Amino acid sequence: MMFVLLALIGYLIGSIPSGYLSMRYFTGTDIRTVGTGSATVTAVMIHGGKRPGVAALLAEIAKAVICVLIARFLVGEYWAALVILGAAVFGSSWSIWLKGGGGQGLTIGISGLFLLNPLPILIMAVFYLLPLAATRRHVLSNRLFRVSFPLILWLWYGSWIWALAGFLLVMPSFIKGWISGDDVIEARKAGQVGHTSVGVS
């Protein structure tokens, strides 16, 4: 029952469409009508500017913080945090308030894992920054970063449960990216961002 409760709470928290709301508040634009149609932090930053982008980013981080605090209060064990964070990622990606639309949930997943232990996340960041510096290819670097999630968590914690959690945290971003495309790439094609621009989802 606690598993189900945490999953439900996580989904509802994650499904709050912070990117959509931030874009609406600051620009009056529906983020789903521009770019790839995804309500990611990156999309808000590209199409709305810094203020709505930063607001959306902070809101996603806040959702991760709330999820971790709830897990600690109700259970106090790592598995509870992984369950509620995973559900929040899925809620962010397929929000009930946006009729199945949404972002990719990576900001929630990354922020939540960072709160649990920042060191594995810093190692994962290398898998994005080094390929980006060497190739200037955002899509390749982003994919390597996401692939590193289950691998680094498995090696760091020595448990398949952590590897599974890492896989579930990044799976929605792969699915949404495959369906709708990459916000940065689409913006580059439209001449809206520079060649080396990067972002979060």
C-alpha cells in the first residue's frame, strides 16, 4: 500500500505542468504549440526566454525536493525516494492536466538523485560534458548522459534495483524524444539557438 501511495503522490506532483504554466504566465503562449510541442524546461528556455525558463527549472527542482522529503517522512528509506521520484518523472512526461502531454522529467530525476547523493550525478555529468566538448554534438552527449544513468547507479550502489531505477528515470525522455524530437536540434534548424547551446529537460 505504501508503494502505491508513494507512486500516486509522485505522479500527481510530477504532473503539475510547471513548464506549461511558466510559459503561459510570462508569455501567454502555450508551449505545446511551438517547437516540438514538449513542455520541457529546455523548450521553455528556448521559446520563452530566461525568466520563464528559470521559473520552470526551479519549479521542477522544487517538485523533486518535495518528493524526497515526503519519502523520507513517510518511509525514510532509499527505495521510497526512488519510487516517488520515478512516478514524478512519469507524471511530468505524461501529465493528466495536459491530457498526456508534458516534458521529459529529467530535471526531477536528476535533482532527486542529487539530493540523495550528489557524487554519482557529478560522474554522470562527465558523460555529457566531455563528449559535448569533444564533438559539439548535443544529441550524442545527451544520449550518453542518459545511458550512463543505470550504469553509474549500478556501479555506485552495487544493486540491480538502482540500475532499474536509473533506467525508469530516463526511459520517458527516450520515448518522448523519439516521438517529438529534440528541442535544441529543432531550435537550431529554426535558427533560434547557437550551435553550442545546451539545456535540460
